[in-house]
Amino acid sequence: MDTYNDNWNNCLLFRNKQLTKQLKDYQKTLALADCSSSLIVAMGQLVRLHQKPAYGLVENETEWRNLFTVIDLFYGSCLSEELASYDLSIQELKLCYLVRTRLGNKTIAILFNITPQSVVKAKQRIKAKLALSVIDNFDKYIQQW
């Protein structure tokens, strides 16, 4: 019985050391990245948008702004500033950011609780506001901005 307890204690001590090291590594990474907790939440939301999209995943405008920041960090340049002169609504800007992350129409439809056809129509309206030609691909245009 003592051997069992000794082995169990050794296993727990070893696991404790592993977790302590992982925590220190995480803290170093966090300090290096200089990220706020809200941006870390936004990073998690971005991952969930791709893996398991659901209506209401991004709950409020503050979370949307944080998500915009994270997308700008990962995909380069500030898309909202680039599109500022086109007078897009906040919903249209959200759509542009989701397209930028290469989400498909079905996924975007789930996130907005609309049909995929409504997403296509919204893209057409934005495309007209951006003065893109009929042959221009809206998704590629936004993704390459």
C-alpha cells in the first residue's frame, strides 16, 4: 500500500511540475504578445467561427470590435479604415471582416441567422458600394485588401 501511495505522490508531483512549467510558458507568451484578456477572448471566437459557428457567438458590439482587431492583426492592415470612405453599415462591415477570414456563405448565414442567399445579396450590395465590376470577385477583393 505504501508503494502505491509513493507512486501516486510521485505522479502527482511530476504532473504538478509539468503544469507549472506550462503556466510559466503561457504567462511569458502572454507578456510577449501584450494582449488584453478581451483580445484573447476574440482570438478564441475567431477559432470558433471557423470550427463551430453558431448564431450569437459574438454577442455585442465591443466583442465585434475586438474581433475586428484580432482579424486585422492576423490578416494585415485595418480593414475598417480602408473601407471607411465607402459608408458601409456596421452589418456590412461585419460581413466584410467575416469574408476576410475566408468564411463561406453558409457559415456567415449561420452567424447572422439569415439564409445563404441573403448573404449573397448583401455581398452584391457591398460590391456595388465599392464600385466593383461584375467580373470582380468580392471575396478575393476583400481578402487581398
